[in-house]
Amino acid sequence: MLGAGLLGGAAAGTWLTDSGSERAAGFHAAADLWREIPVDDLFPRELRGDGAGPGGADRRWTRLAAAPDGTCKHAFDELLARALSSVGCRRLVRATYVDETATSVTTVGMVFTRADADGMRALRQRFADETLDARPDLMPRPYPVRGTAAAGFGDAQRASWTVRVLDDAPIVVFAVTGYADGRNVSDPQPAAEAVRRGETTAPAQAGLGHDAKGIADRVERVVRRAAAQTVEP
């Protein structure tokens, strides 16, 4: 069973440590967070995004369900699974949220990999060099939740997404967002583009890029804090 869960907000850069030995300790400690953090901490029942919406609007998301932890089998489309295969998959954890207006649904998750620091840096560099995080054929798959606003959240409903390969932890953070009404999307847009000022695409105007980015940010931040706490003297 998933030990318990803890996802909150984003923080770029390195773990909250100073020395190389502390960073190394943080990297290894992060590998087991999926079974050491309570679910309600890993994926809080409510996430608040002050200023995280279009134009700096506040956002709030409510968790619909957290999936049992498991393997990555069938969790990703073939090309994304292949891209991530170099780092392996120890465990996959994910949850689905709905925004407070019940307009959008978002699946957020983390792949805890089997890679060492060099392996994660190599994968991160590949994603950057080949802009793999912006390719629609490498979108993460959603986790639909029966009897909720995300019941119809399938592959055809994916509208905006983000995939982040961390190089200071054996973790890949991802999020994918769609409309809560279950409509099909023919022109998905990566969150990094959809949040740009002046974007006029449907995902951008609906704030779906902001949802994907905002939720992934908060998940990543909580995990970083948890890893830092495990190496505090």
C-alpha cells in the first residue's frame, strides 16, 4: 500500500542542503518517500494555488482519488514509457484533482526511478535537448475516477501537461489536465506554452496549463521538503 502521500508546490534547483554529502543523502532518501509519507501528505485532499491561475488568480484543487501505488505498466503511452525506460521504474504514485469550479481535472504523479544521479542527469539533459516534454505523443496518461468529474478523463481528453525529470532526486514528476465535461481535445498544448501571457489557444484560455503546472509545482515542493527533512542533523 502507498505509505501515505505528500505533494504540495514547486521548487526549482537543488534540495535544501548545502554540502555534496547532504545532497547525495537527500537523493538516496528521496527514493523511498513513496512508502514513507502518508497519502494525505503526499497528495493533500486540497491544494491551494495562491496566484497560480491565469493573470495571477488564485486556484484551489480538491483531490478526487489517489491511485494505489504500483508499477508503470500501462501507465504511459508507448513513446513516453520508452523515453523513461533508461531510468527504470521502482514505483508509480498518482492522484486526480478537480478545480473548485469543476471545470478541469488533473492527474498528477511521480515515477520513483531506479537510476543514480548520473542517470537522472542524463535523462534530464535528453529531455531538454530533444524537447521531449513538449511533444504531444509523450503526454502522460490520466487516472480517471469513477462517479466523479474525472470519470470521463481518458487519453482523448488530455489538453495540457508537464513532465519534469529531477536531477537531484530519482523522481520524474508529471501532470496532465483536461476538461471536466469530458470533451475530446484535438490540439493539446504543453503547460509551459499554455501559461505564457497572450496565449490564445483553448487550453491556455481555459487555464488548463496553469492547472497542470500549479499542481505539479506543489507536488514537487512537498517532496523536496520531505527529502530535505530526512537529512537534517
